Amino acid sequence: DAGVIQSPRHEVTEMGQEVTLRCKPISGHNSLFWYRQTMMRGLELLIYFNNNVPIDDSGMPEDRFSAKMPNASFSTLKIQPSEPRDSAVYFCASSLRSSGRQMPRTDTQYFGPGTRLTVL
Amino acid sequence: QKEVEQNSGPLSVPEGAIASLNCTYSDRGSQSFFWYRQYSGKSPELIMFIYSNGDKEDGRFTAQLNKASQYVSLLIRDSQPSDSATYLCAVNIDAAGNKLTFGGGTRVLVKP
């Protein structure tokens, strides 16, 4: 089975340009997560969705960042306008959130290969 | 204070020895704890999770949880050069959700 698919794998752009990162979660998974990883800040959760609905976007750094999930098999993370400090590896992850009240939650998150973004 | 703290390393371990990695967390309400492995240039992959105090073993890996002291550890027995990677500790502080907070990771180097 295909894992989480991300595109593009590498993106080099100039400051001020719009950047769109794409993610296809594992088929059947109902939770999707966007992370950003840098040497300075480590792996940070930006936003996550359950059943295509954004649940927590508290990690989105500022209004320049937006994320959508129009259907269960596709999500985008957009940065407009991009800045050099946005340079990082962006990971998408998905998991299967079981129904019912499982306490505590131990859903496994499966990560995509990441998109390495460089903003010049 | 960061919510999840790890020693960045590198932790240098001879082949065949035990590697011991520690992670502390600040939120006493944390429910479940995860260890991920990340090879250089690759994405994180789950090794194991734990949510009850005590030890949990899976092959050469043992996770240990002490909620009173707010730490979780990972032991790697019979370390192999292929275990050389960065190990990320993650904590789920949302009892009903599945939001993970990651530590900065510990880089492990297993020397033949």
C-alpha cells in the first residue's frame, strides 16, 4: 500500500512568492497533520484535521499560512507570501482515529517523506 | 521551559551495548507517550508507545514510564550501527485528541 504522499519533494522559491504544498493521506485514515521541522525549533505541529475538519490550528505561525482539506484524500498547506524564515522541511502525517472514546489515545501517525522548502 | 525535553546528544554507544535515552515532560495531564526514530534526511517512524507506568518491551526496545517523575525513557539493547539515528520523544497531552508535542530529539551514534 502507498504511504502518505507529499509533493513537491523539494521547492525553491523567492521571498514573496506563494508556495503550495500538497498531501495525500493513507487511504482510510481520517486524521491528517501538518508539521514543520527546523534545526532550531525541531518538529512542530502546525495544524491537524479530523474527518476533513480543522481541529487545532494553534501552531500555524501567522496569517500567511493556511491549510485546507477539501476531501478525505487531499490536503494543502499554503504560504503567501513566503519569507526566508519559512525555510524548513514540512511533513504531512495521517492516522486512523478510532471511533468511540478510547482513552488514552495511541493512534499511530504515519509520516510522509516531507517537502524541503527553501525561500531565498 | 520546553514542554518536552531531550538531551540532543550525540549519544555514542559501542556496538552491542545498551543505549539509554531520556525524555522529560512538563504537563502532568499527559496521557500517552511515543518514541519515533528519524534517520538523517528521512521522516519519523514510530518505534513504540506507552501509557501505563512501568516497562514495555518490544524486541530490542524497552520503553519506561514514570508519571510521578514525569519522565519516559527508551532502552535499545544490543545496539547496532543501523540504530544510528535521531530518536524523538512525543507526548499526547490532549486526552480526547491526538495532538503530539515532540521533543528536540537525541542523536544516537552506534560505533562498530
